[in-house]
Amino acid sequence: MAEVQWYYARNDQQFGPVSGTELKQLAEAGRLSPDDLLWREGMDAWTTAINLRGLFSEEPGTVKPAEGAPVTVGQAAAGRVPTSAARAPVSLPSLLRTMQTVLWTVCVLVVLSGLVLFTRAFLNAKDAGQEAAAAAVFSTFFIAAYVLARAGEKLARLLLARSRRRAR
């Protein structure tokens, strides 16, 4: 019987086919991360590499789908390999990491915008009242960035708690 051939996707690029042994070697060499996506014939959807039992652990042997990994027969059984990782389900850690990156980028932009407006208003101020107003503008932007960051943290905690409840 021929060994199962795997396809993997990282950074919106698809690679493969590779054998289970080669897949294990890629993981050990650090060229395959737990968040990368995997697919083999017979699977309906892509799954994250962490879902394959033995791929990132010390277990010897061949790579096998973990229980609960999407392994239903659908289009893939017809012999068509999905052409992009865009069809793959997004893992929660990956989603949270992306969300945090976006939120922190927005926070930095908000603070920088406030700093630019503060500097401009402060340099054009003619008296102490206008200087205080400029400082209030910066404080408002800084507080907005803080509130946005805290809201992001709370949303991440809620998503994690919800996924843990569903896992039970």
C-alpha cells in the first residue's frame, strides 16, 4: 500500500506532496510550524499541523490524523486538492494573534496621531490655556488607545473561554 501524501500550506503558498516521514522531518527541522495547514486525500478541509498526532511530539511512528481533525470525505475524495489555504478553517490561536497584532497597530497609530496633534497644537499655542487644551487632546488619544487595548484583551479572553467550553 502506498504511503499517504500530504500537502502543506504556509504564508498562502501550498507545498507538496510529501510523505508522512518527510512531514515529520520538516516539523523537526522547524520548517513546518504547528499553525501551518495540512491536507491529504480523503480530507474535506485543511487542518492545522498541531492536530496531527505525533508530528510535534516525541512519539515515534508515522503521522496519523488526530481524533477530532476534519477527515470527512467530500471534494477531496474526488481527487481534487484545494488550491489555496484560504479554504482552511482558521485556528483560534492564529485568529487571536492576528487580532492582537491589528489592535496593537491601531493603538500605536492612535497614540502617534495624538502626539502629532498635540505637538502641532502646543507649538501654535499662544497662552497656557491653549497649551492645556493641546495636552487634553493628547490625553484623549492616549486614553482611547488604552481602552482599545483593554477591549481587545477582554475579547481574546472571552473567545478562549468560549472555545474551552465547546471543547468539553
